[in-house]
Amino acid sequence: MSTDAEVFVIGAGPAGLTAAYCLTKETSGVIVVEKDPQYVGGISRTVRRGNFLFDIGGHRFFSKSKEVVDLWHEILPDDFITRRRLSRIYYAGKYYSYPLSAFEALRNLGIFTSTLCVLSYAFAKIFPIASPRSFHDWVRNRFGERLFQIFFRTYTEKVWGMSCDEISADWAAQRIKGLDLRVAVVNALKRSFRRKPKADAVGRDTVKTLIETFQYPRKGPGMMWDAAAAKIIERGGQILMGRELTQLAYDDIKRLWRIEVTTADGRREHYTARQVVSSAPVRELVQKLSPKPISLLHARALRYRDFLTVALMVDKPDVFADNWIYIHDPSVQVGRVQNFCSWSPEMVPPGMTCLGLEYFCFEDDGLWSMSDEDLVALAKQEIAKVGLVSASDVVDGCVVRQPKAYPVYDDDYREHMAMIRRDLEQTYPTLHMIGRNGMHKYNNQDHAMMTAMLTARNILAGERLYDVWEVNEDAEYHEAGESSAHAALASERLVPRKVNTRAA
């Protein structure tokens, strides 16, 4: 029986486009559908407002996987620039360099508070919480309760919309693994004396939160994914924009997928395919599968955090040098402020600045439902309150909404995902889940790409050579202290080994 596609890819974000890019090197029978009517790249897209370009979330390009770095430069060979990472924390009316400068932190916190932080850390080391279950438990064990309250709690709860006691410890271990107060202080002292932390040939001694430089496309990450999409189409693949998946039905006898999508104008389109690759949120995917999987209730229990960027165009150059500033202040709702001039000067007209104020929310709460005008007004008020620019300097603003930007990693998500994965692998052998939302895992952009690259290899080989669920799971992975785009890093992120399918 003829099919419309050998492989049908759901979602044109980094994972979906990477899978399609790798597959179309060997076959043109690839169709990609994307819900957004205009932009590819998902949360890694670049949005244009007049002569201003801005990134949704801020995406540094760095990886310990030489394969990922090589693929970036294969897709976009001539358009990367090297940027120095500059960021600060705003707390209690003061700014702290991040990574920390020891003397600045001591001056801002004061001797009394600094002493309490050290004593709190010592107490946590002497009396650690056995088997930490929550983010709070894990960070308290690593940094002490006092530093948890100062530098972790407010921002984390803004991002996730729930108490740090509800967030699972494994997310903290994955996100800030390898960093504790001793490491932070040593690095802070070295920075205070203007000495770079030493690292071996692959930068193992510099954890990802302390990265110094990174690569960035000169006109934002959207350049990468626009280029990838163009090359997929050149090879005969299709990218269909403004299509939302409505049904994904599997015929077990014919080993064939029947797919229904809805276009932006309400039309229904139907396709058939041998294989399906999905980077769609797991909860959405499972609800659209037919026959309904037994893990449907587990999928419905998964939660997501949504994201708003309010871009403010400021009639002033060089407002501040940071790429971004974390706002650890409960008196304002903004969680982080991006400065797109510092990401790349080509993204902003000369003499101007573009700031991206990031708000984390749920689709059914007050922030998400506010009008664009009210959100811009809120952002102008809050940017003035934290003292970065005057509201009168803002000449324009716009809002970008990103639903399901981050899977929520609560106490139960691992159990739900284990049930879903086991169910889908047994029932739908030609369904492949990739990327952050597609796997409900904390995947950085390069992790998401690696899951897609390995999935493409599995499909082209006709067997499961690699277990993509091992990506960022069993390997100790920290990005290099200096940008790895030009470093000889081999595959230090430890690409998952092949599955041993043969008897010893």
C-alpha cells in the first residue's frame, strides 16, 4: 500500500527539524507538521517586531557533543558569533554578578548575613536530609537553608508556579548537578581575582551554570531553524505550517499510521505514514492516539508551565551589558529580563535597546489572560521598579505567548512517564518520542537535538540501535566553561551506547 510519507514528524522545533534534517539525507519521504502558522523553531524561534529581533527564552549554543556542534555548523556554517556570558541576580534591591563574585556578594549581603549563610551550609552538611525528595531538600543539602531562601526559592517558584517542596529532587540534580557551595565559592574567589577556573581539555571542572562564553547566530536562533527547514524542503521533504494534530490512528495489521490534522482555516487533511516522530507535548499526543492507550489517565496528570515574553523597545543604547538578569524579588512578577543587544548587536537598531521581560504562568491564570496592552503596561512599571530603565524611555512593546513551554517536574511525573513510555512502546512500535515536551524531560536544545539524531538513525537502520531515553540521563553532562563550538570536545556528553539486542 502506498503512503504519503515514510516518516511523519509532529512539531517543527529543534527536535522535530533535526529529525527531519537527518532523515532527508537518506529519504525524501518526510512530512513535518507545525501548529504555528508562521515560525519554525518552537521556543527557539526568533520573533521580529519592525526592525527588532528577539529570542523566546534566550538560547545559548553550546554542547559537549561534537556531533551536535558539527550539525549546527553544517546547517548554519557562516553565521555564528562568539558572545561572552554576562548575567546578574537582582535581590533585595541589589545586583549580584552571576556566577558570583565573592567580594561583591559579601559586600551586598553584609557580614552578618554572609556568616549565617556559612553556618547554615555547615549545618546542612552535618545534618543532611536523608533521601531528599524535593527541590528544596536537594538544594538545602547542597547550599544550606539560608542560601536556598535567598538565591533559589523566589525565582524557582516564579518559574514553576508551585512550592519548591513540590518540585522533584531529580530535576535539581539534573539542572545544577556538580555545583555546591564549595564549588561556587572557589569559582567566585577565582573570578574576584580575575582568574579563570582551570579545566582540563574538555572543561570538566566548569559546571554548566558557570559557562563563560557561548556561540549564537548573529540574528537569533531562528536563523538556525529557518536554514534547517529550507534544506529539508530542498531535499524533497515537506513542512506544512498552521497544522494541528487532531488524530493519530495506528493500524496494527497493516503497520500503518493514519493521521488527521486541522489547518488554520478549519479544513481537515489526512495522511498516512510508516513511522511517526513526535515532539508534541506528551499529554496532547496521548489524548489524540487511537486506539486509546491504557496510560491515558497518566498522560492527563502531566502538567506544563506556560511562558510570556513582553518585549520592550527602549530609546536608549547600552542600558546594561548583561545577556539577562534573574529577578529574585517577590514584589514583582517578572522572572527574568533579557537584553537582546547583548545577545547580538544585529538584533537591534543602532542607538536602541530591546529588553525581553519573561513571565511564567499557566494558561488559565490572570497573567495569561491579560490583554497585550495591560501586559506591556505591567512590564514598563516593573522594569522601572527594579531600576533598569525609566518607563518613559520605552517607545514600543509587544507580547509573545508560548504555551506548554516547560514540562512540570513534580513528585509524580517520573511514575506517570514510566507508565506512558512502557505502554506506548508496546502498543505503538513505530511511534518515536523526542525532545523536551515529546519526552517530558528537561532537555536543553542540544539534548533535544541528540534525541532526534539518534531516533533518525534508528529509523534509517530499521531497528532500535540506540535508547534515546538515555540522553541526559545516565551521563554526567556539563557544558564546557569556554564555548565548545570551537573546542575539541569529541563526544564528551557520552552519546548513549547502542542497545545490546544480541545474546552474549
